[in-house]
Amino acid sequence: MNACLKFQDLTLGYDNHPAVHHLDGSLAHGSLTAVVGPNGSGKSTLLKGIVGAIKPMAGTIEHHSGCRMAYLPQHSEIDRHFPARVFDLVALGLWPKHGMLGRLNGSDAGHIEKALSAVGLDGFEERPIDTLSGGQLQRTLFARVLLQNADLILLDEPFNAIDNRTMSDLVEVINRWHGEKRTVLVVLHDLELVRNHFPETLLLARHPVAWGNTKDVLMPSNLLRARQFHEAWDEHAPWCEPGAAA
């Protein structure tokens, strides 16, 4: 398998307490994978570890050489009151090309308009971001990811608090990325959505419960194991040992 990412005995956490522990496995190039599990099971922590926002407590994350990465955090991590237009927010997707302080060139405006059109926001360039609905903001953020032209795309709960039409449109964008052989990893809680649109799934309960074909991973027995392991987790444990979930 040609891997885009490899995890070797990976443990991630905060204040010396693990939130994801003993994760082994890899993401193949061009794969479309959902990450699911109970609230607080380490799903967002895993994405933050991949992008380097937090460092491994143990183990490693190996990135394929030259892999360009785009990361869309949860809504709660976006400052909606920042005085910016839709155009400005989407233009941040060009930072890998120009740098954070680089000037846009003549063709960039056309690329931004094309990205907005692809997510159904034609004519929104001048709208202040604090006037957008939740769905419009998420479309804007997807347009920013489109501009990054990334090989690896990480999305953290991209469908929270949006309407069904927006969700359907954004699922189509994700399917388009998959069709372009980009590697896409998405944190989700809607298991029916996962079953219908994601061929591979990683089920986390801080410990990796199952990883592989979605139909096999989301079997009732695995979901029960995830819930039981998560509920039994000792928040005050100083460390975790391999095989603790056995």
C-alpha cells in the first residue's frame, strides 16, 4: 500500500495525560476515511496531532514526503467576529503559494471566485463573514480548502449545525476530492452518513477499536466495545499501557 500517513504506536495527549493512545496503521493515498467514536474519544486530538498542533507523547506520525496538507477545524475554533470579507477568508487558502503576508496576483481573484462558485456562493465575495449563516460559513471554509490544492485534507466535524442542503453539497465536494485521488480524513458523528458515503472508518475510543472497511468497523459489537471502553476510562490514570483495552 502506498501510504500518505503512517502511525506507529502513536499516543497524543495534554498535560501528560493521553487522549489517543497506541494507534498503529496507515492512510493510503487517495483513501476516504471517517473517524468516529464517543464524544471526547480523541478524534479532534488525532487531527491536531497530524497537523503538528500537538506533539506525540509517544510513537510517531510519518508523513509522505511532499504531501501538501489542508486542515479545517471545528466551527468553535473560527472567530466569526473578525472583521473580514468572504473574499479575505477564502484567500487565506493561497498562503502555501504566497506566504501569509504575500500579495495576490492578477489570477488569484479568478481562482477565489471559481472556488466560491464550486461551493454555491457566487457573488458572496464582499459579504462580511459575521453576516453569514452557519451553512454559508462552512461553504466559505470549504472554498478556502479548495484553493489550497492539498494532497491530504483533514476535516473536523464539517457538518455540525448546517442544513441538509448544505451538507449534501459539501459531501459532493468531498466526493470530488476522493475522485481526484486526494486523501481525505473526516471526523464525524453521524454514523448513517458514514455508512452511505465513507468506504473506510477508524473507530476511536481513545484506543483504536477498529479500522478498515466501514461495514465491518461499524458492527454493533465494535460500537459496544467503543462505548464500554470509553465509559471505563480512568481520567486520572497517569499513563496507559499497550493492550489496556483487551
